[in-house]
Amino acid sequence: MELTQRDELWEVLVKDDGVGILTTVDKTTDHHSMSQNITQTRLQLFEKRFEYQSDFSIEDRSLYGERGTQVHFVTPTRSL
């Protein structure tokens, strides 16, 4: 996990070295993970309530020639 402060933003980057999110997506089942949708919805509620912008993404590290998944989150440093 990396935590970096840039200007007035916190950047959080979490990486793992598992099989990756693309590998775990099984297209033969009807199972749909809700975690990313729930996280996005919660962030939107916070953004509206506290009037700020944030960014959130989940990527397969195979896009960078690596193994695993990474989560990137950016939020303002100001107090809520």
C-alpha cells in the first residue's frame, strides 16, 4: 500500500500479486460482484454531501506486465 500527499490530495494505491481481476471474472456464471458499484455509490454520496471530488479505479496489473490487481483512490486532504 502506498499513501502519497500531492498538493491538496491524498493518493492511495493498493496492489496485490494474486491472479488478477480479469482472471477471476467467470463469464460462465450469473454472479456479479457488487463491491465496485457499492464503493462508487458511497463515494458519490460523500462527494455530494461534502462537496468534493474523488477518483476510484480498479485495474488488472497484467495491463502493466505484472501480476495481480491494483486499486487507486484519490481524495482531497481537507477535513470533512
